[in-house]
Amino acid sequence: MSLHDFSGALYTTPISTWIRETAGVIPTTQSIHILAIAVVVGSALVTDLRLAGVLAIDETPQTVVRRYLPWMWAAIAVLLATGATLVVAEPNRVLANSLFWIKMVLVVLAFVLTLLFRYPYLHPQFQHEHPRWAGLAKPMAWVSLLVWIAVIFCGRWIAYAI
């Protein structure tokens, strides 16, 4: 089955029809999706800028990561649920859009960067001052931030791509 065939079949399902035809479902889902993006990117912004040594330097990186990482994970779960709902509602518009797939690759990259460069801070014996880690933390924080910004741009442009 091709992606086009799958999109067409998904579009005709009762759940897809219900989402599209029930007043307020799509705008509410989009609004929740945008709020979740704000939480994820806000959390990423604070932690990335701390890891880069720009913001909240009076606090340890561990403290900042421990404070904001749970918010990121919860918001990512909301993003997955609302994003899936939006895909089910309009699969032809979304699944055939190359910007959607670029966004998905960037989301996976951001997720991997989050796991690799934030999760270690949760371990009590983690040494963020270690020269090898310290040399990677700052550039990876900037890369992470740029990836999340690219996710926002791709997500916004999905609506306007042909």
C-alpha cells in the first residue's frame, strides 16, 4: 500500500471524519499542540542556555535540567497525542507534505539530543565538569536549540506547503 493509498484510507475512517466534522476539535487540538510546543521549546531554551553557560549560571546544570526535563517529557507526550490527532484528521494534507517528514526527522533528532545531553545530568555521580563532556555540552546545547527552532519553522510551514 502506498502512502497515498494509506492517506486516502485513513481519511475515510469514522474517527478521521469525526475529528474533521465535529466543531472545535481541530482548532482545540491545534491550540493544545501549540501550547505544548511552547512548553517543550521553553524548557529546551532554559536548559540549553544553561548548558551553554548563558542563563541561570548561578544554578548547577543538574538543578536546571531536573527542574525542566519533566515538563519537556510531559509536553512531548501531549505533542505526540495532538499531532497524531491532526494527522488522522487530515492525512492527505500532512503525510504527503515533505515538510512534515523533515519536521519528524528533526523531532527525533531533538529527542535523541535531549536523551544524550540532558538525561546524564539526572544521575547524582555525573561530572559535568569533565573536560570531554564540558567540550561537548556547549556546542550540543546550541545545536539542540537550533533543531527545536527548525521544528517550529517546519511545523508552521506545513500549512502553507503544496
